[in-house]
Amino acid sequence: MSLTPGEYYAKHYPYEQLVKLLTRNGDDLANCEFALDGKTASGDKLYKRYVSVRNAAELRAAVSRFPGIRAFHFGAFYSHGSSKEAVKSGESVPSRRVLSFDVDLTDLEFLDLKDADGQVSAEMCDKAYPVSAAAAYILRRVLHRAFGFTELLIVYSGRRGVHVHVFDEKAMTLSDEARTAVLDFVDCGMRKSDAHAPTGVRLIMNMYGQRKDVYRSFHTHIVGELGLLENGEARVAFVNRLDLAAYEEYEKYAPTLAPLAADVLKLATGDEVWKHVEERIHSTGVEWMRERLDCVVLAYVWPRIDAAVTKDSKHLTKAPFSCHAATGRVAAAMGTERKRIFSFKPARDAPALAAWDQPLMDAAVVRFRVDAARSAAIASGGGGGGGGGGGGVDMEDMEDMEDMRSVAGAHGRRTGFKRKPSPLATCVRTAGSSDLHRGPDAPVVRGARQAGKEDDPRR
């Protein structure tokens, strides 16, 4: 059977689970801003901000009764309620907010996601989903290893990406300045047009043990599944991204590297091209060239994040399990383990209004939670069955913990590990404030974004 958006939001949306998640840290739901997105009978858009509700039943009523409802969004928890009057007057200000990251495939210029009519295609986005999966998984691991965040929810966006939401108490209290610092630490200001990632991203990759994931994702998913290097034009473009002639002693290695662009055109498959380029660059033994290869690979794999969604406390984010207006797919939770993230198939695993599958929806709703105890067990190298993430132990994390134990054992130290200090560890709390402020000895984050015009909350 099929459902209309109105029927879905009235009878099938999991409001109780959403409310439980948003209030898991003791926040009063009445202080949380919601926004409703609908349309009139004639097709004109309707949008209402500053909606306040006290419980799941009131949220269901507000959403399902809104004319032509298509989606709804959540925002910050305000100090004195989220009414328009209180917010506009300055009486009520954002005090807490989920730390959210929006990874969007359209921010990657090497992906062709449009159909013959020039519109973003769900089918093309489905094909490129492994790129989103790699970004979400890398982001999850960096957020844990760098900042200690463990209470995460990863959600399919409904068409062209994923959303990663952090519910840790220390994340909820971050100021806009601290949120921007987290963002800039993760992506080092990487832009859509960058041919290669900033060297800071490479540093993060190495510091937090992501090299294996980055290279595996590039080779398996981007070169293999997406066929990045299957045609001549793409092969030459990849070699040009390396810009090896920029090396100050390039002439010394020109006999080895100059023929590279011509050589890759002679190879039969993209897999052969990638192996040839990798071997040729590593054969030079030059660290600059190995670094450049890393940065080019990272430009394909590393998360490209919508800055406004993360840094601005006033920004509104589409609620998990909303349905996408264009595809009719539900923005379903997928779990946080590598197997869950990479095995997710949007066309198969996301409930769709056009062909409603209640058992599929029920299975997705089971994952609509954050299991703090289980997340902590996984983060520390333990297991934990069942729970919100689904599946069993995250074997990738288990392997990493074993590596750390091996290193510790080689030095005669205890088994186990000590977490690297958080990049925000030098931040201090001022008296009477829950915001994080940079301490006097804290490093300045390179590429930090300056405050500008107010971002569109519906972006």
C-alpha cells in the first residue's frame, strides 16, 4: 500500500522515540523549537517556525494537522521557551542544541548526481551512497577519538547524504564558537573546489588512525564501485590533481613521473590505474609526494560538511524519520557500526511512502535510539549486543584497540589505552557559564570561519 505524507505523520511517525531522544539529558521539550514545512492546496509553500510542544502527543497533533505537511525540523533548546515573541525580543536565547553534521553528496564535485533533465536523481545518489557511508563512518570515529563523543545517531537523509547527530551532554552545551572549532578541526576548512585536502586533514587522518579506512574506501568504493578511473578523461584529471610538478625538486624525478598521465591511458581498468599511480609515487621515496597522494585521496573520501548545520545554534535540522519531499523515503536510522553503515542500501532499507512496508519501518525504529552503555563499550574496545546500533561488536574498533594494546605491550605498559587529549581540552569554563571558551594556551584553529550573515535555517 502507499501512504500520503499526512497519513505517515498522523499514524506512523515515531514521536515517542524522538521526544525520548531529544530529552535524554533532562531538557524540557517545551523549550525546544520545532518548525513545520508544508504546502497549500494550490502548491504554495508553507513554513512555520517557533512551534512549541510539551510532549509527544502535542507534537503529533501539531505536525499531522499542519496543511500539506511534508517534513518537520528541530532546533535549539531555548532558555525561556521557544515562542517567537520571546526569541525575537531576546528574552529567550539558545542555550543547548544537539551537535549535528550534514554530509551531502552534492558537495563533491567529482560525483555526477543529475539525471537527463538536470535534476538530482535518487538513483544516482543511491549508486554513490558508499561515499556517504565512508564519510559517516570516518566522522563517527574522529568524533569519538578526538572529542570522546559516544552518543551518536546516524540517519539517512532521504536522498543525497547522511546526518550525524551527537547527543553527549558536553556536546549539547557547546557554544557557537566551540561548535565552529569542532567543525574546523574535523575538516580544516576544506572547500568543494579543493583539488586536494588541506594538510591538516592528513594530520587528523594519521593522528586518529584513519588511513586504513580512507584508502580502503577510496579503492573499494570510489575506484571500484563508482568506476572513478575507468575513462581516460577521469584518469588524466586524477593525475593533474596531484600536481607533482609543484615539488621543488621535480626535475630530479621527472623521468619517472612525467610519463604518468600517458601511462595511465594504456591500462585496462581503473583498479590497475590506481595501483600504478600509487606504486609510481611511492617508488620515489619522497615524503612530499606521498603526502600529496594522501591529500588527493582525502579530497574524495573525507567528510564534506554543511558548516551552517553544525556551527549555528539557531539552525534548524530535519528531524530523523521525516520523509523526503522528492523521494518519499523516510530518513531512517541505520546504526553506528561499520557493517551497518556500509551495508545500508537506501532503495532497499529506507521505508518509502509509495510502497509502504511496516515491518521495514519497525526494524528502522528499533535503531532510533542512542544506547550510551553500548556505545561506551564499543568505544573502549568491548562488545555489547543488541541495542540502538544493531548488530554485534564493531570489529574495526576492536582491531584498533588490539593495535593499541600491542603497542602498549611492546613498551611493557598495561594493556588498554589512554585517550589522546581532546582538541578542546584547553578550553576552560568561565564562572557561571556553560559555554566553552578557549584558554590562554589553546592553539588557534587555522581556517576558522568568521561570523557572517545569518544562515538560512531551512538550508
